[in-house]
Amino acid sequence: SQQGEEDPQALSIQEGENATMNCSYKTSINNLQWYRQNSGRGLVHLILIRSNEREKHSGRLRVTLDTSKKSSSLLITASRAADTASYFCATDGNSGNTPLVFGKGTRLSVIA
Amino acid sequence: DTGVSQNPRHKITKRGQNVTFRCDPISEHNRLYWYRQTLGQGPEFLTYFQNEAQLEKSRLLSDRFSAERPKGSFSTLEIQRTEQGDSAMYLCASSLGRIGTHTGELFFGEGSRLTVL
């Protein structure tokens, strides 16, 4: 079963706009990760945030984590057509002893 | 190319046939995972190896599925007597880490897409 649930399921924006995707999960975690997947390809790791961190940045990516609400968000600023992909959050167990569990993903379309 | 390699990329088979997928992980990685992904869904965990030992298996892995990692390097995933419900993308990932933990990022291959007719 999938622990993470991304919201929205699909998002369509214009190039240059910001895209925000949300992830909710059910159990305590050690880390939360975000991955990207282009259509028909493998997943690529984007960013990892630890349970004791609240915010993390990497280039145009900003991730927040609220462990009290069991939720995370991924913000992509100044989106580009090349950002078009599916984005998944993934969580491990409380002690990192559970293989990563992925959500269903958000399909992002960035229109040029 | 030193990334995770999967073969074949695509496999079309008839129901009832056996198929085998191969995964070559990043050479220094001691952990290897198999995930299955169906259309519109996220990857679902199937099984995990720490070196050559298969340490965890999902209940999704029916007895028709078997995975090996004989020398702690490449891995194979075999599906016997395939069913149409087995049609999916089979993803392999590797990472480096301590036994019993799953922290850290996974490096995925491009996947092997199975279509069962």
C-alpha cells in the first residue's frame, strides 16, 4: 500500500509560474524524499528532508516538512517546460527501517 | 555509464510464459531494490537485497515471482506463468547503506516495461 498521497493529482501551469505540490503521509518518518519521473523513464532523486528539518532548498526547489501534520510540500519556482514530469514523495519508517514507500504522484504539465 | 542498468527495456509476452529481468546496480552499492509501477501509480516495493541476501519481500511478491542477487552484484527478477495483471513497469534501484536501514536516496534504472497479452 502507498503511504504518501500527493495533492493535486494533476497540475497544469504556464511557464514562469510557481508549482506547489503537497504530500501527506500516515506514520512517523525518519526522512522524506521527493523524486521526479519523466514519462516512461526511471525516477530521479530531487531532495531529501530529515524529520528534524522544516525547510530545505535546492536550486529552484523548496521543500517544507510539518511532522505534526504529517505533510510536506514541494515548490518549484519559475517553472520551465522541462519541469513537465510526475513528482512523487517517498517516506521511510520511523528509524529508517522501512523501504521507501511512494505516493501516487502529481503530474505536472508546464505549458510554454 | 555508471548508473543503474536494466534489461530488457521492453518485453511483450503471452500469458503463461516466463520472463526474466536483469538489473545491474551502481557497482559500489550494497543495497538493491525492486519496485513495480502501474500506470498512474507510484512505485510499489517488491523486494530488497543487502549484498546477496534477500532481506525483505512484499506480499505483492507472489510465489510466481522470484528474485536473486547471486554475488551481491547484478540481480534478476523472474516472473513465472505471467498473468495480464503482471503488466507493469519493473523498476530497479540501488543505494549504499547499513544493513537494516533504508535511509538515503535511491538511484533508479530506466525500468523494464512488461506487457502480458
